[in-house]
Amino acid sequence: MSDESLQLIPARQGVAVELNSGDVVRVLNTHGSQVIDAWAFNAALPAEFMSMEHTRGVLYRLSPRVGDSLYSNRRRPILTLVEDTSPGGHDTLIAACDAKRYRLLGCDHHHDNCAENLARALAGLGVPVPHTPAPLNLFMNIPVAADGTLSSQPPLSKPGDHVALRAEMACIVVFSACPQDMVPINGVGCVPTEAHYRVLRAG
């Protein structure tokens, strides 16, 4: 594999990455406390996308582990988790933040959000997004209590922890450094930070 240079995911923003089948993208939690929303779309047919509900239906657990594939809405593997130096527990339940989410939290002005970051990143490639699929929320700590309730907790990851995802088809992957600063999913103090990624090209 050829190793490309480290690339920036700016704080509160999103980036799109084009992968060929067999390429690996490594996502680095640079400061240890940043949640990264992740999506993947079939490059030839973006209406096929990584689906958290279909993935849970195959894995029969709430969070992927190393060796697990992530499945599309056509029940085909699109990415596979091949490395994870974090404690794991990546969330598959919570929808991407959007303008309405922040209004519900009491924000009365425009707030950066992952749904808009996704749309903007795909628009840069000329790819429309008809709706926002549920993301794989990398490093996001949403424990499930015994009574089934959820809570938003700071990430358990440390600075420099990373995950690596292998493309199982030619796809467009989007990463958003979540701008959430009203609940503590981005650590104590709720300060979003940048993260980084590196692509390892197959062949």
C-alpha cells in the first residue's frame, strides 16, 4: 500500500474522501476528545450508502469491532473496521446533529452541524444528498443503561487513538468533526477540535 500524507479534518467542518476498493483510511483522534461523524456512499450509485440499521441487523450488536464490516442499505459490505486503538464503543444510534437539533437544545442562532457538513462536502464533488443517513459516530460515548436509557458522555479515547476503515467497494467517505458544544460528547468543556486522517492506497 502507498501511504498518503496526513490530512486535516478542520474543527466543526467536514471533508469528503474518495476511496477505491481495498484502500484504507485511518482516522486519528488527534486530541483524544473529538467525535467524528462518518458516512460512506457507493461512488457509482450514491443512493447506496452505509446504513447503521442494516449494520446492526447483521452484527446484532450496537457497535462494530475490529474485523466487522459495515453494511449498506442494500445489505452489502461497504467498509470494514480493520484497526481500532481506542476503547471502542463507536455509536450507531444517534442521528447527525442538524439545525433543528440545536433549536431543541435552545440555540437561537445558526450553529454549525454535521448534516450541513455532509451536504457541503458532497456538493464539493457534485454529489447531491437527498437525505442525511444516520452516521457511524466514531469515538462517541453513548452508554445504554440497564433500563434502556441513553446518556451523552465524554469520549473514552485518548490523544492519538485511531480507527482504520477498509473500503469494500469504490466509495465516497465523509468525515465531520462534530461541532456539538452544548452537550459533553466532545469532552469536558464541550470544545470541538480538529482531527486528521490518512489514506493508504491499495496496490
